[in-house]
Amino acid sequence: MATPSRTSTTGARTPRTAVVVGAGMVGLATAWHLQERGVDVTVLDREGVAAGSSWGNAGWLTPGMAMPLADPTLWTYAPKALLDPAAPLHIPARLDPRLWSFLARFAAHATPRAWDRAMAALTPIDRLALDAFDELSAHGVAARSTPGPFVIGFEDERQAAPFLHEIAQVEAAGQVVPLRRIDRPDGAAHLSGPSHPGVARAHGASGAVGHASSSTSPDRGRAPEVSDAVGRPAQLTDRVRAVYALEGQRFIEPGPFVGALGDAVRARGGRIVTDATVTGLRAQAGRGVQVLVDGQDPVVADVAVLATGAWLPGLARPLGVRTLVQAGRGYSFTVKTDVPVEQPIYLPSRRVACTPYQGRFRIAGTMEFRGPDEPFQPRRIDAILASVRDLFQGVDLDDRHDEWVGSRPVTPDGLPLVGATRAPGVYVAGGHGMWGIVLGPATGKLLAEQIVTGTVPQEIRAFDPLR
């Protein structure tokens, strides 16, 4: 039987042991931060470390782009998502009451007021995101993040306007997101100031995107990391005529980074058990939590954390977590390039995100609303290829490795589910949508604080899983 004996700041007994279900970025970051606070941790995963959506994603640490997925432009592309299987957002046309229930709630949040409310809730944790990675790397996680800039490409200035507007909204919510136009399409590295006409139109005569200041006011978060110059990548064809440099963001190789985080958890005495399919939990106040594992003895601890991504509802719904979580499946693959790629490249109109990855070029894209365990759909890879062939050069799109699909946990309101369930001692950490990698370490830090102290940090109060 679990025997908590310490006392939190709220007077409740604090845990000595914890079970974390899920060995992705969010789960392992939570485990690491619980260890920081003196809790013995066991991690269970049905496959292994970084086996889910933590492996094949683009690895972007872009708090400046961590925004709600449901926005007012949904109404302009949702019909195509139903009718065109090659659309960046794909919704299979079939009778699925649960999917349509999710979509109805998702669409209800695609309003300016709902987006602004969700962005305001995300901004506090967005501003902690990069510092949380630095903390891991400085204290035993043998992996690093790489600063940008990120190159953002459009076929013309008009196509850039929606993205510039989004960045303006993110800045209005309280972040600093330096974004500068690369003026010359011949590859010169000159960067324009924020008064470029395309930026000015998006922000008004007095507005600018991302003032690249070296100082930071207390209410705006960390100072952005800004490079001296960036050139136009050789991989972009002449069809890409409007190119921007997005500063203050970073990227990682996600699989290796999460693997290093798992190694750090083990090095601190944590136990990671793979091939462990959790089927349920039994919680009793004051007597700990039993985590039921298929074909194995239950694992008992003072507290349990569910960090199972798109599979969260199966375990969390019986514990009072009613918010729908839909798998938003993304696809990726890697290719060779004639010239090494040094920066991430984003093509917003095509919904394609690309990153240097182990000497190759990882191309990721699409959002597909299907079940998390449904088979890989080759047509989604074909859709990505068709969308980028005329925009890339010197990229061997026909020699693809590591074709992959991963299920990202999307909520209707765009906010994660982080905090306590109705079951004593059971917590959840999930529902981050496309932002589980960048927000995972900060989520783990804040949730560990809640678990050990009994106080909910301000940055995650809006993420109450019982909302």
C-alpha cells in the first residue's frame, strides 16, 4: 500500500511514489520534474520511449506559433477537408457520431472571441517553454535545442497576410515574436526592418512584428534569440517569392531528445516499463492508486499521471474528464537534399513544416481526423508530395525514408488538459494538439508542482481537465 508521509503547503500529504502512464515528451518531462521534487517514479508505456507522436514530428520549439487550432479561417477550408482527400486538413466522410460531435464543438470555437480567449490562456505557458528546455539540458538531459531562424515561405505577399495576422495576434496576447522579411529573392542575406510594407499592412501603420529587442520587460517573458542574418534557402524555387525569417524559436531532433530524457529519468533511479498496456486505475483516498496493466500485476503508487496523448479518453473519461480528445494525425518522411539544410522551413499555405534531421530533411504535414490506431494512409504522403513539388528544388522527394504517422491529441477549445481528475491522486497531462513537444517540459514542471505542493500554478489553471 502507498504510504505518503510528507506534508504539502496546503496541508495535504505529499507523494513519495508516482506512476506516469506514457513515455512521450509530456509524460517523461512530468516524471523528470517529479524526480526533481523527490518523488520515486515508474513510467509505463504500451510500446516504448517516444513511440507515439513524439518521434516523427517536426521537432519545432515554436512558442510563438503555439496557438489554438480552431480559428475563424476554419470556415474557409473546412468544406474542402470533406470533399478533397488531398487537402491539408482531411476529415473522412463517414458515419462516426463521436467524430462529428468533436467537429461540432471544434467549429463552435472557430470564432475571434474564442480564439482570443484560448490564446490568452496559452500565452503564460508559451512564455515558459524555452526556459523549460534549458533546464532539462542543464541538469542531466544529454540533448540540446538549436536556435532558428525559421524560414517562412509564400508564393506572394497576399498569401502571407493570414500568417502575419496570426503572429500579430500572438504578440498582442503578450509574446515577442521577431519576424522579418528577407527582401531579395536572389539569396542575399539582407533582412528588412519591421516596417516592410507587407508587415505594416498586417499590423497597421504603427504596428510591427516582433521588435527584436535585447531587453525584456517582466510581463513579456524571455528575450528573443535573434540571428544576425539569414539567407534564402537553396531548396526554395522561384515560385516562393515572399520569404520571412522567424526568430526567437528553436528546434530539436524529437526522437533522440525524448530518448535522452528517458535516459535521464532512468539515471535518476526511475523505472521505465515498456510493453505495458494500462487498462484502468483504481484510486482510494489515502491509500494510493492501483494502475492495472494487461497481463501483469498492478503497479501501486501514491499518485498516477495519465499522459497517453490521443489515447487519453479511454483511461481519463471514467475519472470525470469529459472534454473530447480527437486524434489529429500528422505524417512525415525524410529525404536527401543536394545542399545541406540548416534551418527549418515552413510553407503555411501548404501546411508543411520541414526540419534538418540527422543529415536529411524531414518533411511533415497534414492534419487528419481519424482514430489513433487506424492504418497508415499512403494517400496523405502523396498529398504532401503534391503540395510541395513545385516549391522545392534539389530535394529528392522520390527517395523517402522513415515514412510515419503520429496521432496528436486535439481538444475542441485548443487548450490542453492538465491537472487533477475526480479520482483522488490521479492527474492527466495531455490534449496539447500540435504543441506537445514545445509545451511538454513546461507542462511537466507545472504539473509536478501541483502534485507535490497541492497548489495549481497560475499558468495551467485554464487547463483544468474537469472543465
